[in-house]
Amino acid sequence: MGASAAFEAVPNRDKNYPNDQYLWEKILNDFKDAESRLPAAQQDKGRVDKNAATAMVARTLMFMAYEQDDMHKVVNINKDRLAEALTYINKITGQEGGKVALQADFSDNFEVEFDNKTKESIWEIQYSINDGSSTGGKINRGEGLNHPFNWGGFTCCGFHHISYAMGNAFKTGADGLPLFDTYNNGSYADNPGTYFTNNTFDPRFSHTIAAPGLPWKYDPNLIFENKGIRNAAEYGYFKSIKELPRPNCGCLLYDGWQFNSMNKRMIRYDEVLLWKAEILIQLDRHQEALEPINKIRQRAANSTGRLVKSNGQPVLNYRIETYKPGVNCSWTKDFAWKAMQWENRLKWQEKDAASLTYNAGVF
């Protein structure tokens, strides 16, 4: 215990500096330099452009704003940093309707045919298959264990499941809003037979999760089965699907492990909108945060076209509304903060890395 405590007391920084801000400054300056040099558009696929660097400047400033002590406890929120981050975010949001925009359907962000073809993608990692390379392609090997376990044409390996608590977060109330305080009352584990019939859901549930008996990734004729789950008794029956394709995509490669070549969207415009909402709330401008949050919720409400069974009926009972102050909510600063955190929670799942904003990690 003594050795462990002593180790934890050693700061991960130069002892001549009071905190880690000097390290962040180096990172920030690199991104600012990149932003000043990169072109607004690139001809070659997969190359970052100015907007990607602008987003990374804003992201870095947001991390810097939540100043921490040596035990990683936030001890101060630097509003000057947040205000500076907002100026960079506004460079991107000012292009809305032009170079950047939310896709009309949320599903476009998770389909291989939309690689390099969306205005929502600020930065995506470029992958390829059958490109003449000795390995069969510059494939996404970081998520090779995530495909279903010997089901539907997939071969390996059934990792990266979604917890029942995460699935519950997509449940909505009669008003179409999240069940902030009661969402975990009852889960799939309690009664799989009635879970889907007794609840209403944000459509993003079906863009995020495959469960036995429901279509796999917008294919009403491909119904996910229990056998696609590896060790369901321990890991549960909710399978993450955003990072996965359909088995007939032509983008799959198996060489002892299962891989696919779908690009990975690392920063999307909907995420930038949530960064903006977070900053506005912290700067006591929470009324302005309503618009970007509602844009994301309205797009989710409009994204049910691919969520249908083979008979044309909706996969689930979807119910989602925007926030309407004085009608279905009271848009105080505290409520706005909770709403922003919830939107971050619903999108955080799609990345196996940490959240891009400090606050999304509170769940």
C-alpha cells in the first residue's frame, strides 16, 4: 500500500510546472499550426482538411478548460478556454448547409457506401480492401473482434457488446423525452419477451443495437439470432452494430480473424454541435444550447426510414420529441446540462475510445 500511494503521489509532469497545462499548450499549438496550413478541401481520399484541424483545436481547448489536479479531479473550469473553443467551433457551424451538415438519415453515418460521401464527417479514418497490398487491404484491424460469433456470414468473434443499462438509456416516456431518472426500471434481462413491446424507444436504439429477433443493420430479411452472441449469459444479448457492416457488403476480410474496410468516422458534425451546446451551457448561455441539441433530436426522429421489418412495419415502437420549453420541459441551466449529457451518452457508445468531451464520461 505504501509503495502504491507513493507512486500515485508522483506527478506525471515536469516538477517545475504547477500543472499539466504546459503540455496541453504544446498539443494546442500543433493543432493550430495544422489548421493554418491545411487546405479547406483535399483531393485525395482520407486526407484531413482544415475543418478536421479546427475541430481538434476546439476539442483540445475543451480538455484544457477542465483543469485538473494531480489526481485528475477537476478543480476549475476555465471559461476563457471555453470561449476560445467556441470561436473555433463557430468556424465549422458557420458552414452548415454548405460544406458541413447533418445527414438527413442518421444511418448514413454507419453504412460503408457512404464512406467519404457525407457532409457530416469532419474526420474519418480511411480503410480499403482488395487494393493490391500483400495483406488484402488497409483494413480496420482495431475492431476485428467485434463481428458476430459465427452467424449470418460473420466468422469472429462476438466482442463489444452493449450493456442493458446502455440500451435502457434509449427508452423514452410518453412525452418522447429520455427517462432521465427511471430509465433503468426494467431491462431486457428481466423479461426479453415484453421488453420491446412494453417500451417506446429513441430510434437511435436500432441504429446502435442488434438484439435477437430484430433485423441486423437495416436488412429486414436478416434477423439476428442468439447464436451470434458469444457467451450471452455473461455479456448479454445486445450487440453493437454501428461499427459493423452487413455480411454481403463486399468489405469483409477473414484471415483467422474477421475484419472490415468500412471507414471509421472519428469526428462528426453532430458531435461538434454537442460540443457547442456544452460550451454554451457552461458560459451561462443555455438558452442558445437548445437549438443544436434539438437539431440532433429532430434528425433522430426523421431517421426511421430504414428501421422497418419485412412487412414494412417499424422494428420498434419509436417515440422521440424535441425539447419544448414550457410544453414538455423547463429549460433551466441544470436541465439543459442534463439533456446535453444524455445526448452525449447516446452517441458515446459508437466509439471504443474515450469520449471526446470530458462530461460525456460521467456515465
